Amino acid sequence: MPSPANQLAQFSESVIRGMTRLANQHDAINLSQGFPDFDPPEEILSALETATRGPHHQYAVTWGAPRFRQALAKKINRNTGLSIDPDQHLVVTCGSTEAMMVAMMTACNPGDKVIVFSPFYENYAADAILSGAEPIYVPLHAPDFGYDREELAKAFEQKPKAIIVCNPSNPTGKVFTREELSEILALAEQHDAYVITDEPYEHIVYPPHVHTYAASLPGALDRVITCNSLSKTYSITGWRLGYVLASAAVIAQARKVHDFLTVGAAAPLQEAAVAGLELPDSYYAELQTLYTKKRDVFIDYLRRTRLPFTEPQGAYYVMVDISSLGFPNDTQAAEWFVKTVGVAGVPGSSFFRDPEHRFIRFHFAKKEETLHAAGKRLLNLIQK
Ligand SMILES: Cc1ncc(COP(=O)(O)O)c(C=O)c1O
């Protein structure tokens, strides 16, 4: 039998998605893969019913249905202060997952280097390898997961083509400040690199932290390639809707990559999701309140377990330090959590470049009753 491509040996199947399968097998409460167990907004659901009866069952325009792009541009302009053109600055993709792949393939030639902060969302290393690029890792240091300016500047000296910034960050919950993003942008300018951001948690940020759109910094639109998604903001991870936002010159190239990767995102779902994009500002304020409550409920249980953790500033994940439980590594700990405690998390090592077995990542995008049930199971840890 012919051998498959060599590059595939460089990464494994997703550990996150694997933990979901293990959780289902053992009937554990699944706090591993980040998706909600509650419904999307009613407005979106009823728009979906209407869309199924409309004329939207064939291919949409490959870079995004016009109504969807127009509604998206309006929302982006309102949030960022930019004045982007829906016909020039956007490509609608199958989630931020495809957006990231499109961004990487648009920015990088085979052999180019790309800076990735570690810990990182596990797709980034695979994205880099699949697009022929070589990741250079810069650590985010626990417990606050900040970066060291010297280490970052040193990485830029290796002449990377791009840096990936996940903001708010999965898995750490870090929200990059305006100052940090300006510093990253200045280094990227100095070394003529792209800044590729992944921002699906733009609306899930805990006060007093605020989300800064890197693309909205002065003069940034020519350099920043923003990847984003509707998955988390509207609780529609299964709809697979995302987008790339960038300068017209970058988008002209990104459209080609996207067209040949997937042709386009699902036409009826783009139509229905317009109802989400048109929701008033109060929706986003309520979403923030909802997630702040969920975070507080969950971390209160964590506090009672006395396991150290880093309080998330944004997104809906928390890295918990399980080293005191005495397992040889985090993978064995995560299996024990599923099989014995009945709560699934993700072994933290899957997010780090270097061997790091101190953490398990849990997410709290669940109904409060689910979080209470999981929290009560976690309290059994105190007896361990
Ligand atoms: C940082 C980050 N980027 C991208 C994704 C995937 O997003 P999408 O559903 O839009 O593909 C996730 C999902 O967990 C994520 O956490």
C-alpha cells in the first residue's frame, strides 16, 4: 500500500475531540470540547425555519452570501470602529477552523516560520504543518500566561512570516491588552510579518477586561488577518460559520484558497445567521453576564477543591493545576477524571510545545445545572 503524506506523522488526531468520545463512552459530564449544552437565540432558530423554505439550497457566492456579508460588515464596523466593505474585506468560511487554514495558506510559503504562543489551541500547529510552515513557539508563562517581551523579540529575529494570536485565548483564558497587541504589531511591522488573530471569544470577556480588536489598532488592517466565528457568540458550533477579515489585497488571495478548499459555507445557515448578526447590543451584554455567572459558579467549586487554577479573563476555559493529585502525567489524570470522577477535561499537555503535565483544561459553557453537577463531582477530589 502506498504510504500517506509524511507531514501527517507530525501531529495526531485532536485530543480534545478524543476526550469527547471518551466522555460519551463513560457517561461523564463533558467539560472537554468547548460547546454549549443550551440552545441558540430564538431569533436564529426561527430564521432557520424560514430559511429552510427559502431559495437557499444551492451554492451561495463562494466568499459568502451577500446578505450575510452585509450584516457581518455592519456588526464588525459597529464593534471595531473600522469601515470595512463587505465586498472587499471578508471571506465567509466554514468556521474559524477553516478561516485559520485559509489565513495560513494565504500568508505563508512552504518553509516559512510562524510564531505560535504556547500553550496554544491545538489546531494551530496542525494548520502550520499542513500549510508547509514551521511553527516557532514562544512560551506564555503560568500562572498568568503572559509572554516575555525579550523571548518574543528573539523569535521575531528568526524572520517569521506571521504570528498567531488567539485572543481571548483558548486554553489559558488570557485576554491580550491593547498595549500587548500594539507591541506585537510593532514587532510584526519591524520584521514585516502578518499578525493572524483568532477571536471567536470576542464577546466572552470578563470585566474589567475588555476585548481589543488587533485589526482596529492604527494602521493595522494591512497587516492583521482576523479569523473569527459565529460558533461561540451565538451557540451554533455545529453550523460551521466563520470568516476572515483582512485588507482587500489579502482577501483577494484568501478567496482563492477558500474557494478551492470548501467552495463555501452552508447557504441556508448563512441566511438564518443574519438574524444573529442583527441582534442588538443588549444581546452581547447579556451573553457576557451569562458567561460571567457560569465562570463564577464553576470556579467557586474549583476553589473548594483547593486545586490551583488561573482565573480566566475571557473565553470559557480554565486551566487547573492537578499536580498535587500525584498522577504520573496529565493524560492518566484526565482518564481518571472521566472514569472515576465522572467529569471530562482535556489533558493540558496537548496545548503545550514542551512536556507540561501539570494541567487539565475544563470548559464551563454549560447550563448552570450541568456546572453544579460537575462541581459536586469535583468536590469528591477533596477526599482523594
Ligand atoms: C481558539 C479557537 N479557535 C477556533 C475554534 C473553532 O471554531 P469554529 O467552530 O468556528 O471552527 C475554537 C473552538 O473551540 C477555538 O477555541
